[in-house]
Amino acid sequence: MMTRFLISRKISIAGRRCRLYAAAVLVFVCAKVFGQVTNNAPSPTGVLSLADAKQAAFERNWDLLAAKSGVDLATAQLVIATEFPNPTASLSTSKIGSHESGTSLGNGVWSRSYDTIAAVSQLIEIAGKRSSRKLAARAGILGAKARFMDAKRTLDQGVTKAYINVLLAEANTRILTESAGYMRREAEIAVQQFKAGDISDSNKKLIEINAAQLELQAKQAEAAELQARLAVEVLMAVSSPKGQWKVAEKLEELAPKLEPQSVTPPIGSLRPDVLAAEADLRSAEANLKLQKALRIPDPTVSIQYEHNPPSGGPPVDTGGIGVSFPLPLWNRNGGNIKAARASVAIYAEALGKARNQAAADIAVAQSAYDEASSRSRRYREQVAPQSAKVRDSVAFAYEKGAASLLDFLNAEQTDNAVRLAVAQALSDAASSATDLTAARQVLSEKELNAHP
């Protein structure tokens, strides 16, 4: 009776490293996320500039950290794609335990008449499979970097607009507080005038009502200002937002700095989201090429050594070489090829949509900026000076008894509304300028590849 003992060791380092890299990236992402939960900076106090808010957001924002982890994962995929499959080593021994297994060489394990075969097999990829995988992986890295830059672009846009909202809320609070204080002084004067019999009780109460209304609006503006500060801290990934900081700029100072620059982008430069869509399409095309190449079977070349001492005579050791490959009879990888073709079509449509969206964003932002900047300029240069002049004239006439209380209140309310509209128009101009700058932001593939 013959017993065969087979020891075979097949190691696929590519598969193991794939799992190791995936685990490493997962650990990195978890460390980033949990690090943000436990090590976030506290709510800022004192004075905070727009540049400081952006810097903090770029360092700690969760969406941006996730996009950066995507680059690390894509880099790991390229490492996997460039690795060769490891050879397979096997050792088999047969005729174990047969009678009279000893030979003229002796009865040691190596001298017995066991049939021992040691072999090494190597899978050889052909038809450009490895190059297609590397091409897809490199496109994946480019797409991941482009998505990171696009996330940074939109984060910059979001932080800037949130900071502008704080400046607008602060301006509204200041305007309403000043108006409420002015009207409260008028109410105090009205009380003295009522006691002297110069005005009626209804006129006194009307002034007091207007003063109280402005005070309530000022409190509402303060609450909106706090909410705007908290929104900035959320983008900065502050663990416990409190909104206890003060702005370093004024709306009138920041708005001119945000005006978009009219420069011609370099040839070949595209917006990051369009570059990401192009990279996705390139990766899908490389994957389609890979799936087609998988129809061609890869050969496995084997080299073996056989040791089988005979019962009599000198030992005869032999070597051999062989090749094997799967027969593509039942599976021609048709399903994967069809799925890859569908992916190419999907990413091609996504690229077209991204290009159209980029052009539409620029057109919409340009239109909004033109209207907002024109409105802001007209409010500041024409409407606001005229309104202030009318208000001062009516107030002076009211104090001299030449204007009615209704005229005075209407002039005060109109000027207050105009001052609020000036702040709103300036804020709209700054926000639309930020949108236009973000919509126009482009970079080339060379710049993207140079990014770490």
C-alpha cells in the first residue's frame, strides 16, 4: 500500500499586503477621526482673523481629513498594483512506509527509496494586465488628489462666506444697537416733553414703542451673530463651539480684498472637480482594458527537482520544467467586461456634467457678483448719503417743531433700513466675489502631480 504525504505552501503576498494596506489606511482614518474627537482645539477666544479661521479649518476639518485619507488609500492601491505575484513552493514525498524502502545508500530518510519532488512555480502575467492595473491606480491617485484639492477649495469658500456672515451679523447688531440707543434717548426726551405738555401721551408712547422695537431687533441680531460665529467654529472642527471670539476685520475692509482677479487661466488648467472626473474616466478605461486582457490566461511556469534513490545502483536525481494555464472554455470574463464598459459610460457622462457645472458656476457667480457689487456701490455712494442727510434734516426740523412726529419716525425707519441694506449689499458683494473666485479656481495636472 502506498501512502502519499504532500506538503504544499502557497503564499500570495499581494493579497496579504492588500489587506495590510487597507488595515493601515483604516487605522489612519480612525486615528484622525478619534483624534479630532478627543484632541480638538477649544473654542477660540479673543480676536480671530479670516486667515486664522481658514488655517484652523485646513488642519482639522473632518471632510478635508477624509479627502486626504483617500489620497493615502489610492497610494496604497498603486503599491499593490506594482507588486509581482510571489512564486509558489511545494514539496511532496511518496512511497512512504513501503517495504524494503532502504537502498544501497543506507536507511536514512534521504537514502530511502522515497520519491521526493521539490518544485517552484511562478505565475507570469501577460497581455498588459499589470500595466493596465498600474495605469488605473495612477489615475486613482490623481483623482484622489483632485478631490482633496476640490474639498479644500469648497472649504475655503465655506469658511470665507461663514466669516462674512459673522461680519454682516455684527454690522446689523451695531446698526440696530445704535438706532435703538438713539431712539431711547428720544423717548427720554419725549417723557420730559410730555410732562411739560409739549406732546401728547400717544406721541410719547409711539416713540417708546419704536425704541422698544429697535431694542428687540438688536437682541435678535445679537443671537444671529452668535449663530454665525458658531457656524465658523463648526467648519474649524472645534469640539465645543461657544462663539466667544471677536472678528479682526470689518466688512468694509474685507470686501475689497475679496474682489476676484480677472486673470486668464493657463492652457490645460481645469477646476479640481473636473480633473477628478477626468481621472475617474481614465481609471475606468484602464480597468476596461484590464478586464479584456483577463480573457487571455496567464501561464504558470514550474521548475522541479526529483530525488528517488533506486533499490540497487547509484541514485538518479532528475529535474524538470513545466507550464500550465487555465483553459478559457466556460468563462471568458464577459460579465466583468460588460460592467467595465458601463463604468466607462457612467464616468464619461459624469465628466460632461462636471464640465457643464463648472461653466454654469462661473456664469451664475459672475452674474451675482456684477449685480451685488453694483448694488453695493450705489447704496454706499448715493442712497446711504441721501438717506442720512434726510434723516438729519427731519430730526432737526422735528426738534424745532417744524416737522411732525410721523415724519421723524418715517425718516428714522427709512435711514435704519438703508443702513441695514448697505451692510447686506456689501456682504452679498463679498460672498458673490468668494463664489466667483472659487468657481474660477483651476490647476493643471502637473501641479496636481507635484502635490504631496
